[in-house]
Amino acid sequence: MKSHLPAVLTLIFGLVVMAGLLYLGALAQNWVAPLCFIGVAVVFHTWMVQLVRLLRPKWGEGDKDDDRPIFPG
């Protein structure tokens, strides 16, 4: 059985980074706040992709060799 520890640690690290960026965005003024919120959006997107990759085998929708995109367009 494959260990999911790196994926789980990446998800936890992503949550910490998002919380930190939201905190900095709330405290920031002028042009720094929008950059923090854009950073949160980018981290959230990659965090969600990682979450879907972690949960996809449990949903029974194929294996890792599948060439279909994660988010259908």
C-alpha cells in the first residue's frame, strides 16, 4: 500500500500558507493586500488539485495512468 504521508503534509502546509497569506492580506495596506489574496487563490487552486489527486483512487474513477484531466473542461 502506498503511503499518503507526503500528500497529506503538502495539504497541511498549503493550509498554513493560505492562513498566513490571508492574515498578511488583512493586515496589509495599498498594493500588498491584493497580491496576498491572489497568492491565496493560486495556493487554493493547487491545494484543491492535490486534494482531488489524493481522493481520486478512493472514488474508483480510474488509476494514475489515466490521461484524462483532473478537472473536466
